Amino acid sequence: MADKIEATRKQVVIQHWDGSKKYMMAPNEYVGVVVGKEATDGEYVISDGVMAPGGAVPDHYHKWEDQTFHILQGTVDAKIGDTWVSAGAGDTIHCPRGVSHYMKNNSDQTVRMISYIFPGDRAEAFMAETSRQNEGGEQDFELIEREFGVVYL
């Protein structure tokens, strides 16, 4: 039998997705933090993604994080590195750091997905800053790369 862990700095989180703060990552694409870095001691962040018909995740890569997506509803056309795929409910896409990824909802159904970002220590600040820039209409890609290691292509 496995030993029980006697102490952890991680926290239990029970939360409905609709209760998470939403960040505008791109037009018609929003992400909410379901399990934040405080609950995971910065090891990862779990987010929910909602992409309206016609919405897209801009082509980018992360210098410092790996990201995994699980599609729960709808279908996306995705470019992962140089490979194009169509991914739907039940599909998983894993993007190691340095691998570019782009997704677009070409359907008439809203896409819902969950994402894991490893490590998670900068993820929420990246989401907040990207949302602030998108809502203000002024994007500073140099700041995003310098502060968060995310490179838009």
C-alpha cells in the first residue's frame, strides 16, 4: 500500500467553471482559471477555455511552459508545429514548450476545452496581461515575450 502524504502546500479546489474569472485571450476566445498557482504551489494551472464560432487562439509558442488541451465540446482546426489536425470532443493535444500552436473554431458550435499549463507560476499573470491588452486594443508582443516567454508568430 502506498504511503500517505502527511503534508503538502497544495490546496483542494472545488469550483464550477462558470465561477472562474474570464480573461480575453483573443476575440471570441476566453480562458478562466479553474485551479490557480496558489493551489498547486506554482507547479501547474488548470484553465477552462471557451471559443465562440469563428474564434481562434493566435499562433504562438511558450518558451518556459508545456501546455496540454482536452477538447470537451466542439471541434477545432489546429496547427501544432507544422502539423494540421482537426480535434474534437475527447481529443487531447499536448504542446511541449517551444512548439507553436494555433487553433480555430470553424464550426457553428462553441468549443469548450480544459488546459493544463506546466509550470504555472507565470500563467495567470500572462492571462491577465494579455486580456488587458486585448481589451485596450493595444498589443505589446515584446512585453509578453520578455515577461512571460510567450512568442506570437
